[in-house]
Amino acid sequence: MKKLLISVLLVLCAVIGLASPVAADQRVVASGLFLATVDFGSVAVHDAPGGNCLLTVDGVLDFTGALAGTASGTTTALVFGPCSEVAVSPPGTFADVFTFAGRYAGTAAGRPASGPLSYSGVTRVGGAISALITLQGPRSALLRANATVAVGGTYRGFVHA
């Protein structure tokens, strides 16, 4: 009886081990770099309330690390300065709040990934950025970014791969 019980337990352990592979949807710690390429020819500015400026510009984010791919899209920023000065000043001269809305194609944690990507945050005077990056789709991500306006930076967070 004891041998039968041990045999049954061994078979059950083997079956459970084979039937329970690592879940396909795992949360993976992610980090890496990204570069921002701005199409300055696409810049458009519009006066906003309070003497501020609404700026739009097209660009591309190139990712390496846990995300490896590109996202093309448009950034919309509420810049805290008059459009007459924003239009002729380098990025980072004025503080702003921004969001980039684009489409990502590449990999996430080594697996094919594509979907809407957003990059939203705050630019401080001088160009330092604190932001969040989110990727939606079967491979999603939530990442915290530290960057420099119109240059790029680093990201850390999680990818569901």
C-alpha cells in the first residue's frame, strides 16, 4: 500500500510539473535606454490660455534593452511660456507637461510586441524629464523614465511578456 501511495504521488507530481509550465504572461523586470528623434520641421504652436503655448511635434523613440524597437508618433505639450518665445527657443528653455502618442513595433522581454505606446510626463526648465511609458497590447509595459528633452534617457519598470 505504501509503495502504491508513493507511486501515485510521484505520478501526480510529474503530471503537475508537466501540466503547469511557467505562465506565458509573466511580469518581467525591465530596463534599458531610449533615444528621441524629433522632426523639428513638424513643430506647430498655438496660443493657449494663461499666456502659455500648445506645441505639437512628430518624432520617433528608439528603444534598447527589455524593449527593443521603435515607436513613431506625435508629442503634444503645454509649454509654460508664450508661443512667440517657445517657437524660437531650444527645447527645455521652458517647463512643460507633455504626452507622446505613438505605435510601437519590436520586442518586449525578447518576444514580438506591437501596440499603442504613450510617453507622458513633465519637462523642467533645463530639459530634465520625469515620465511614464506605457505599452498596450498582448505584451504590455509600465515603465518609469528619466530623460532629457529631444535626446532620450533611461527606463525601468515591468513588462508583461
